[in-house]
Amino acid sequence: MPASDSFKPETVQAFKEIYSEHKEVIEYKARYGNPTEKAFAKTVLAIAGMGLP
């Protein structure tokens, strides 16, 4: 079950908007950020339903 199924549709939509506005930074931080940055970026990716890198 994808993480996005655990949240309200409006929450998933909000995270999708965050992802679309900051796609490059989120993907970079998910791969190369410090542990806190990776956690935040991977949370955004998971809730937005974009999958993890």
C-alpha cells in the first residue's frame, strides 16, 4: 500500500504541489542531503506518491 493512501486527498494534493514547485531540490536532497534533509525529502516523495529514489 503506497504511503499516499494513508492520508487525506487534500494532504496528498498539497504534497504534490510542494513537489512540483521544488522538484529538483527535493530529488537532490533525497539522494545527497544530510539525514534530516533526506528524511524530509523522502517524506514529501512518499506522500506525494512519487516513489523514492
